[in-house]
Amino acid sequence: MTASSKLFGAASAIAMSVALAASGSAVVSLASVASAQAAVASRIDVRGNQRVDAQTIRDNVNIRPGKAYTSADVDEAVKRLFGMGLFSDVRITQSGGALVVHVSEYAVVNNVLFQGNKKVKDAQLERAVQLKPRSAFDPAIMENDRDAIKAAYGHVGRSDVTVNARTVDLGSGRVNVVYEIAEGSRTKIANINFVGNNAYGERRLRDIISTKRSNPLSWLTRSDIYDEGRLQADEEALRRFYYNRGYADFRVLSSEAVLDEATNEYTITINVDEGQRYTFGDVQIESTVDGVEPEALNGLIATRSGRNYSAKDIEKTVEAITDRVASSGYAFAKVEPRGDRNFDNHTISVVYNVEQGQRAYVERIEIRGNDKTRDYVIRREFDLNEGDAFNQAMIQRAKRRLEGLDFFQSVNISTAQGSEPDQVVLIVDVMEKSTGEFSIGAGYATGGGTPGASVEGSVTERNFLGRGQYIRFGAGIGQNDMRNYNFSFTEPYFLGNRISAGFDVFRRSHRVDRDYDVTQTGGSIRFGLPITDNFSAGIAYNLVEEKYKLDKKKLAAGDYAPALAEAAEYSPWLRSSISYSLVYDSIDNKQNPRDGIFARFTQEFAGLGGDAKFLKTTADAKYYQTLHEDADLIGMLGVGGGYIHAFKNDGVRMFDLFKNDQDLIRGFKYNSMGPYQEASNGSGERYWLGGTTYLKATAELQFPMPVIPESFGIRGALFADAAMLYGSKGSGKVEGDDKKIRSSVGLSLMWASPFGPLRFDYAVPTSKASSDKVQNFNFGISSKF
């Protein structure tokens, strides 16, 4: 045998020995695994626990002494113990006949402390973090809480905040969690740029979105805070704007915010693709539901051929047809709009197809994210309940209503499969926002019954105790001994119905032209009923006591007009009245109206007891129309009138008559136009009485102010006013009681300030009576509606 043969034989023998050993080991290993899978524990020992009861741990292990268990049972036991959220580590081993559970308990959080925070209060941060006193401490949760604190600061414009988290060991398994916060400086928005916009300029588009460029008053408005969620909402606002103006292919390609760390300012760039502008082509209704005739639904169409394409008009039409069909007994009929683009002539033909939808019912409505607002406040905005037929149009209407409450930063309604194929779960996700306000401010007015400087403070809560109720208390003082106190409460769903109910109480006092004192104390109980989305009615009972105090020496000397002396003679004067109103409101934006009509008709009947005996009727209407979209030119036409009819000779005093103010005509001093009387002593001093009848008309062109950034909220206007005020009441000779037309033209500055809407008017009368008093400049709070 050769050496190589011997070497080969030796190697083979070694290899065979190793193989036999390995196979033997494998057998032993498999046997042990098989043995482990069929193990039986004689007892369960718990080790490492300090606060958690051992029996509680044994119960969650769910392996019983004397019964067989498998490795899968051990894995499940480990998962259950970790799921308790009390342990940082869990191990289960076998020692002889015992199953040993080793646990390492988390420390217990004794307290959560915030240090260095001034701009965000402790209460806000406590809501943001997950670690709470008496909860189990978890380092991973602490890291998540650091991010949550940073996000909270990002919402107030402090993106460069730094947060360090640490623990303080108190012994006995207790720790304090401390977040050390360096708030940094406030981030600002230097510019907002648009790329790809041709139909509308940057100024117009910046006016649409809620994110604004920084200006000296941004610290009050907080509109210059970069927030990813707000930017997404702005993208949606841009889509709605374009979709409702014919641009059906509009897209937001991208939006990017770049922070310049040197200046701590963001530059936001929004890249858009406007696409072509479309008009409506043929519009028709088709129905595959027996008993639903398209001809009977044509009057509900809001999309007319030849008009600019508008997604809002399509939604309005779908909702109207859905309501009509559902009310006719076809609960599962659905309306699907189908558009057909013609790229050659840029038209979109629309067919509203009414078809039988799949039978689906609302199994339940789940509401999430409402920490303050109660469930029923959200549920009552839905026109459907659990068990009702699923209706997409009603869901979209509920979403608009919830957004209109102004209780939430965002509202999202989604659906999930229910327990049965024909069951749907509605999931309502809301993000709440602050609804309470405390304000204190100072102002100055040049007109009205209480001109001069004033200071007023108020506390308002729009969602009182999460019940959706409105409550406000205000108090103010000013020149000419002005004192105002008022309290209001409104329940928007009286007795569970969509009827608002509320009351107001007030006390007002002031001195008129340093001549006599007026004090009014009273209140009202009111109810409101929405008839349609745009049409509403209201009714109220009013009780007011008025006191007038004239200077005794001047009264004895005849320094007052006979009508004034006569009216004050009946002081105090009690007015007990009932009033009702009808309001049509299709204004698109109450703060900055561009399109729509606001019309109101009101009557007040005084004579339910008390001293006053009259019927006062007023009506006014305003129509807004965008004249040039890109230039943001808005036209407004307004008309109005009023008449008061006395039932008895002493049922109306001069204090009840209509007075001229800036809402009637600009360019004239308050209550210095129309019928007047001279003092009884012949001194020639005039006292204007007001009139039983007035008529007015106004035309206005509103425009953005050049140079001034749109983020300041300042707009200009050119206007022309015309008015008549006539009809007198009271004894004595009356002058100026003719039907002369007064008119004026002028320029206005309107400011949507953080303190409320303000208006500066400069008017020049073009037609007036010789007795009228002119006041070219007027400044005060703007009241559009």
C-alpha cells in the first residue's frame, strides 16, 4: 500500500468519525427539541418583579402547572407580558421541572417636568406627550415625546427649538422625566412664490391661502407660521379656487418650504399646472331607476351650458338631485356625474346619471380625536344615523357643516367595511383647535351714538364645555361717560332640533353731545331656524328700559327742542316688543366677500305692554360680484329702506326714529341730517330728530392696495352713496322734513386687522341740504352684515 493510499484511508476514517458524531449530535438535538415541545412544568417561578404581583404575571403567562406546553406557548406568553407595557425585558427558561419567568420592570414615572418653555404652556405640552405620572417609563416613548414637543413648537412658528430629555432617578423604581427646552427664535415666512401660474397673479393666489408672508403684525395673527398640515390645506384651497373657475385640469405639482438658517425665514414655493379653462357643454340627467323621471329633476341643475366649469356647482347639483330622489322613497339611488371633455373647444359636457346603488347601511359612526367636543355635537351635524341608508351626498354635507363650526383644524370622514357586506362604518377624524378667546383692546370712532375713544374687554367661548354652545361676556368704557356691559348665550340645537335658542342681557349708558344722559337696560330671548342652506328665519322677544336725563337748568331755560323735552318727560320708557327676520345669505366669504347676495327683512312690533306702540320695518340687500379675477376687483351694489308706523300719537318718540349714520350715507355727521327742531328759547340751536322713513343706495368698487403686501389685509374702495331721510314725530315746528336726496362720493381703506374689521372713509357730499352737517372723515368698526 502506498503512502498516499494510507493517507487517504486515514482521512476517510476521520471523516466517517466526524459524520457519525455529527449525526449523533443531531439526533440528540432533535430529541431535546421534541422533548421541549412536549414539556410539562411542575411550577412557575417569577423572578425580578418588584411592584407587579407575581400571580398577575403567572395569569398572563397562561401556562398551567401539570399541563403540557409548547415553544409556541412560550412565545405567546412573552408577547403577552411585553404587551402589558410594564416590562423592559422578559425571558422564560426551564430549570429542572420549573418554568422560570425573568422580568425587568420599567421604572414608574413620578412626574413629567418641562423646563425653559415660555411660548408653549405646560398644559399644552402635557397634552402632547404620552408619558404621564404613574405610567411606566419607556425610553422609546420618551424619544417620541421629544418629537411631539418639537411639533408643538413648530405649530407656533418655532421650528428651531431644541429639546433634551433626561430622567432623574428617585429610587424605589421611580423617576422624574425632564424635558429641557431651548425655544429659539420665531421662524418667519420671507416669501411665498408661485411657479406655473398664468391666469392669476401671485398676489391673488397668496390671498387665497391661509399661510401669509410675515409682517409687523404677524405676531398677533400667527398667519406666518409654516406648518406642513396648513400647507396641505392651502393646496386644497388652491384646487377649489381653480376648479370653481373653469380649470378642471389644475394640479399642484409640488410645494416646498426652504429654511434659511441665517435669517430663520422660510421661502415657500408652490409649483402649479393650471391647464386649460373649460366651460360647460351639454348638461342632462339620465335615470335607470324606475319611477325617477329626468324631466322632473331639470330644475335642480346648477350647471348651465356656456358657463365656466365649476366643481362647486356640480356638487350642488348632485346634492340637490340626491335629496329629491331620496325624499321620493329611493333611499339607495345614487347620482354619479359623468364629464366628457372636448379638448378642441374646451368644453365639458356633464351627464348626471341616477342609478340604483348598492344597498348599504350605516352600521355605526366612530368619532376620533375629539378630546373636548362631545360626540353628540359632532353626530348631530349628520342627517343620517346608525341603521340609515348610506348616502355619500349627506356625508359631504356633514363634513361642510363640521368645518363651518370652526371647532376643528381639520375634519376627515372615511369609510370602513362593517360586520356584514351591506354594512358601512363611518370614521370621523377631527383635530380640535382652541375655541376660547380673551381679548382686550382700545379703539376710536368718529361717528355713531358713542363717538370717541373706548376700551373694551371680552371673554368668548364658542364651544362651551364641549357642548357647542356660545357664551360671551364683554365690558367697555369710553369717552362721554360711555359704559357698556353685555352677556350672550346661544344653544345651537334647542331641544335636540336644528333650532338655535339664546338670550342677551345688556346695560349701556353714555352722554349725548355733553347735552343729556342716556341709559338703556334690557335683554332679549331669541330663536333661529335654518330653512335652507342659504335661507333662515329668526324671532325674538325684546324688553328694554330707557332712561333720559336732561339738565334741569337747560330744560327750564328752554335750551332743548320741544320733541326732546317731550320724549324725556316719559322717562323711563319701556319698550316691550317682538321681532322677526328673514335672511338670505349666499356670500362666499364673510370676512372678505367677493360673490353672493345678502338680503334681510326685519319687522319689530312694539306694544306687548310697555310704553312704545309701533311697527318698524326695515329691509336691505347687498350684491357682491367679482369684476376682474386677476386684478381682484370686486363690485358691490346695495339698497335698503325702512319705515316706522305709530299706533298711537304718543307711541313713538324721537329716540325710536331712524338716524343717519355711516351705514345710511357717508360724508355726513351722525344724526345731523333730515328733520330737525330748534331750541324752544329761540337760540337757534338745532336738534335733529331722525325720520320715520329712509331709503338708501350705494355702489362700491373694491381693489387691493398697490405696494402694500396682501398679508396686511388692507384693501381700498371707491364708493358713491345716496339716501333720503324724512318723516317727523313730536310736537312743535319741524324743519328740513322734505324728501331731498343726499349723495356723496369718496374713498375707503378697509383693514382686516387683528382687532377686528376696521374701515376708514373719506367722503365728499355732492348733494345736501343747507342744514346738514358734513363730516368728511369717518373711522370705526366695519359691519358688512
